[in-house]
Amino acid sequence: MEIYNNDLRSLIESSINARREKLLRDQNMVADLGFPLRRREDAPTTYAAPVVPKKISPQMPVASTAPFKPEPTLAMEQYESILSIISNMVQVMERSPRSFVNMKEEDIRQHFLVQLNGQFEGKATGETFNESGKTDILIRDQGRNIFIAECKFWEGQEAFTKAINQLLSYTSWRDTKTAILLFNRNKNFSDVLAKIPDIVKQHPNYKKELEYNSDTGFRFILHHNNDKNREIIMSVLLFDIPTE
């Protein structure tokens, strides 16, 4: 009996520590802060911008006694709003085709960045929309990428698959909102649209296609490179760039 009583304290402490570690691991997995974006008061109204979501108040996870730092993610409402602004810029291209006929990938991407910076600003960082390399559009908070988009010209199935791989290589375990902006020039646009779903479904990370209300866009669920249970939303938006 005395031996049992002597071991009882260590057994209880071991059980409590194991329970605490499990709770912290679970808490770390579900930590999900909405990333608030607010509209610039002086934003130009050059076109009909989508309705901007109302201010979102982030919710912090339940406090624990162990050190824990939740990481930010982009709320679905802001994700949709960003994609809507990007899609609306196609109207500008259609109205002024001569202004875009000779533009390269970097030039078109910069066009999107200017409009995004003109409409929104992030509270967490002074410059929310930034460039990385030659083709990336991203939003950062606390040094983390919470929205990543790749800009590519349509050059066939192999190049598009490489763009998907490139996008996935940029995503960390917590990144869940991504997009590929695909520019078509001098190709049959209808044929390109028809090929996109089949190409994505052949990718090893493909999980399923989601319903997406767009004539020139698609939305898919892919899994993270190192975790098949971690899902990533990838929207593919296609733009027919003027040739004359």
C-alpha cells in the first residue's frame, strides 16, 4: 500500500501533463484568426467594386498556461472580396484593349496590385498587398502569407501543372486560400476553359471540385504537399487578354 501511495503522485502528474499537452496540440490545430481588411475612405471609384465585408473582430483562442501564439488566416469573406476585385478588372481590360495588348505577365500583375492597394489596407501591416519574385500576389500578416496568387499566361497543360506545383510549394501548413490567375492570349478561349478541370483533377494533390458561380473561373480543393488531411482552396480565374 505504501509503495502504491508513493507512486500515485507521479502517476497523477504524468496524466495531467499528458492531458495538458494534448489540449495544447488540439488548440494549436484549430487556431483560426480572421484577418480584418477595411476599405480605404479615399479609394477611387473607377468601377463598381464588390460590397466589402463589414469589419471583423478576431477571436482569440482560449488562454492556456503554456506559451502559444495563434497564426492568422484569411476569412472566406475577404477571400471572395479580393477575387471579385480581381475579376472586375477584366472589364477595364475589355474597355481599353489597346492599353493591354503589349503587356507582359509582370505588367498585368502590377495592374491588379495597384487596384488592390487602392481599395483595401490591412490593419496588421502597413502594406498588405506585396510582390514576391516576378509573379506572386500575396497578403502577409505577422510575417506569414495568408493569401497567395500566381499569375501565368496559358502555355499548355504542362506549364499549368507547373504553376499549380509552384503555388503549392509556397504554402505552409496554415495557408488555405490560394488562386491562379491565368491569362489567355492568341488561343481559343473556350478550349482553354474546357481543359482546366481535367488538368487539375489529374494532379496528385487534387481532392474535389467545388461549385463556383463564374463563367471563366473554377474552384478546387487540394491537399497540402506534406499532409493529405490539410485542405487548400485553389481558385483558378481565366482572363482573355486582348490581342489588338
